[in-house]
Amino acid sequence: MKLSLLNTRESATPAIIELLESVTLGTNGAQYSHLDTRRRISEADEPLFLTIERNEQLLGNVTFCRRDKNWYIRYFAFDNRFQSSGTKKSSGNSLIKREIESFFQKVLDQQEPVSFYAYIDPDNVKSLWMSENFGFETIARIATQSFSRVNPRNSIRIEKLTDWNEVKDIVQTNFSGHHYYFEAQTSKPPFYVLKDDNEIIAFAKINSATWEIKRLPGKFGGMLTKLIPFIPRLNKIIRPKNHAFIVPEAVWIKNNDSNLLEELFEGILFEEKRNLLLWWVDEKDGLYKTIQPKTNWGILHKLIGISLAHVVQRTNSEQKRSINNQPVYTSGFDFI
């Protein structure tokens, strides 16, 4: 009799939600928990929940967002009792590994997706375990760029939009050629623009997120997390127990002008009554490469700098994606 631990569902059960809400992300660097998980699950585009179960107990879950022929791995979570220790090429949980590997290979052979992709923290040994044990390869690096202001200034040129049709042409013209560009999340408002004589001169689609920060990145991240509530100015930007911030995507700035970028980002913070913006962007992105050294990113950037995430993918050997120098599109939804 064939023993299978895997089940698939198109909606999340209470047990799946409970497992995902219990997850602490990160190991050696930053450590944090998402406080919006229940809502994010309900907002996931075309989700498929692959569960690992034994004796009616949920051991783990892999959640995919099925985006055409490419499946994004939104969650990869295990109950603490069954997590790998993080050792590379770990031999533990061999039955679970064989089952998941069989699933990946089966759907690729059937070309249900032609690729799986995910974002992982290279300092997170649990993420590396997933990547290395299931044949994923790194294809790009994503910068985590903070932008913070203690007292963000308003802009008289900023405008909040809710109609995708008003901004669709700008987004498609500038981003539709990026790898893994999909509009399922990008087309959802709100959108912010700067206008000059009714011409759009800067644009970003935004997402809002709330985390509980257990540890900040860096050598003194653990100590800093404990001290922040007592440090003036910095405690307006980081609130470890209930850390709310803005995540932009599809950022477009006319002429790659860093002053316009600062005006847009600061105006968004003012309008949203926030003090921090985290922008995940491919380090090859033309705008980012141009404005990164010219922009005043704020106090948090001076403290923690830039951390990098890796884009990893697994494809059918006949459907290899050629990344070359084209950036990967980063949907803010995928990081929060």
C-alpha cells in the first residue's frame, strides 16, 4: 500500500491558518512574525495548499500562488516538532522530503506550472534547506531598501488613485518585460502618483504590512530591538511589537530623478501616517541602480544598511527561463 502524507486544497483550513500564524521567520539575521497572515491568506491569488499530514495531524504546509504557468511559493512552513535542524542536505524527515520532491517533479512533468519560484533569506538556514533539498537555483538578488522619516513631509503634487486603468499603461510599459511580472496583485489599489501640470511624473503601487520584530539584522540586532522603545526618534520608525510600514512596488520615476523619488516616498508616508517604507527591488533594476547612491534613505538605513534576498526557481529542464540582465519583478504582496 502506497503511503502518502500529502493532500491538496484550494482553501485554507483552520489548522493551516493556525500553523502559518505561529511561524517566526528568519534565523541568523532578522527574526519576525507576520501579524496580517489571516488576511493575506484570504487575499492570495489562485492559492493551492499542499499539506503534509500524519495521523490526522498537520505537520506542514506549502502554499502556492498559481500565476499562469508559474507558481510562487508563498509559504513553506512546518510544525516545530518536524522542522529540519537546518543542516544542508539534511537527511532527516526523508519520507516528507520524498513526498514533496515527488509532487514538484510530477506537476513539472505535466507542465501544470513550468516553474516554481520563491524568495529566500540566504542567512536563513531553514529557507536554504528548502532550496537545496528540492533543486532550486538562485537566479537574482533582491535588495531590502528602507526609507524612513521621523516627520515625513507632505507634497502638494501627490495624489492617491484607486482606478487601475489610470495607471495600467505606465506599469505595463515599464514592467511587463520583467521576469515573473503578474498583475493579480499589482492591479489592486491603492496607487500613488506625483503630477506636474496633470502629467504623472512618479508612481508607486503600495501595500501595507504589520510585523512583530523579534530581532533586527546585524551584529547588534538583538540588543537594538530591546533598546529601540527607549530611543527618541528611532522609536517612531520601529515599534517591535506592532511594526507597521509601507511596501511599494512598480516604482517609476521620470528621468530616474532621486529628488522625485524622495518626494514620492515621503508623501506616501505622510498620507498613510507611517514612518517607514521597505522597498524590495532587484538590485539590477535600472531606477534603483541610478538613485541608490544619491538618495537620503533615512536613519534606519544608516543603522542596518541593505540586506539581500535571493530569488530561487526550479523549472522543467525543457522550460529553462533565461534571466540574463532583465530584472525580476517584485510584488510587494509576496514579502508581507
